[in-house]
Amino acid sequence: MKVQDWKYTVKNIASYPPGVKSIDESVMANAVNAANYDLVKQLDPSDRVLEIGCGSASYLRDHIADDKNWDGIDVYEKDSRGRKCIATRLGSVHSIPFENDAFDVVLSNQSIEHWFEYGVKLEQGLSEIARVLKVDGRAHLNFPFYLHGHPLFVTGDLDGVLSFIDKEIWKIEDVIAFEDSDESDYIGWQRCGFPDFYVQRSRTVNTSYVVELVLKKTSSKKDDVPEDPASRKLDISSRLSGNRRALAHGVDVFLWKLLKKVTRGRTGKG
């Protein structure tokens, strides 16, 4: 696979050591491992790290110098497969249950594109991440392009994503795309039920890929917590229904998905 027309940093997963890239994982999962591998190498042994949406496993926790410096939050005690979540606290990115300036690094693996599904705006989540970061701390946010989630991510609208970054709080340190020269193009949006006409409306797209956004916190002047964050009750909105998630991409995409569903029902084919 080859990432085309990328103006920022590009990294090739094929160059990473065994254990990072696995033949048993998708190119997207291997890209996330590669991003986490790079982050581990950058960490100071004393750095305190928070992982947003850690789920039931964490490459970062397993490879950090001292896992006592790692915290994770997630909204569920068990995932959709019944696996126990490894989070040290239940919590959501819209209301992180930690005090101001608690962490040197915050990591979010493949979650930002889904925040809107739970009623969390991009600017809300980014503001909370900034609040719990120390000044000069870094946020590493990786997400898929041309795959699934919010329309900005399905259509690969990088400028749209970057427009939500508050320049009074953040400095953009890097924007990295991960490709794999050993792999053929990964047409992930089709697997996730999106039509070519939608994804390729603005430009021809040949593959899905993972992007990592690295942000540095430059100011704490917008940090404001009226109560003890650790005492907050976990308040999670119900996930948007499939129909409402589809409508977020436009009526034409919704009708296309509906037609595909009806056609599958008639033919019995996926």
C-alpha cells in the first residue's frame, strides 16, 4: 500500500522489527502497534502516561519501563467480546477522572473517530486531554483515514480534523501517515460499508491507512475544574443508532446503505 499526496511525515511499517508487525494482524492494527512502538522509545522512564480507551489489552502498558506509571480509562468493565477491561479507572474522554496536569503523555488509539457516536465533540475531548496533561506534555492521537467513524475521518479530511485544534493550547508537532510497502492497497471503507462515490468525492483514494497526530500542550490558561475530577460519576450517552450514524454522512450515503441492506436481505448474500 502507498499513501499518496501526503505533505507530512510518512513511515513504512515494513521497516519495523518483528513483534511490531504481525502477519496475523491487519495492516491497520500493525500501524497502531508501530505508532505505539515509536512512542515507547520516546518515553522517559519517569513519564506518567494515560491511555484513552485502553480496552482489554495495551501495547504501551506491556512495553513501558514501569507499568506503575501507566493509567488507562475506558467506559466499560468488559468489552463486546466479554473480555475484562484493563483500565485503572472507568472514565470517558469527555470527563476524564484525573486532576489537572497529571500526565506527561496521553495516548488515544483509534478512538477519536468514534467520539461523536457518544455525543462527544472533538473540541470537548481535546480540551479534556489538554487539561490532564502537564504543560509541554504530548498527546499522541492515532486514527484511521478512509475507514469508519466520523465523516471527517471516513473522507480523510485532515484540514477539517486540524481545524478543531485550539492554537492557544496546542502546538502541532507532527502528523504521521503509516503505509506498508509489503502490503497491497487496503480498501477498508468498503469493508465498513461505505460507497466509493462518498470516499472519493474530493479525490481518488487507493487505500485506507492510519494517521498519528502528535500535539504538544503549550499553555494551561484554559484548564478549569470546579470539582474533584476523580469524584465524577461516569455519565456515558448511549451510542447513536446505526441509522443515525449513517445519516451523519449524508442522505445519499444513508439511502445507499439502506439499499445494500435490502438487497442483501433479498439475495441472502453479504
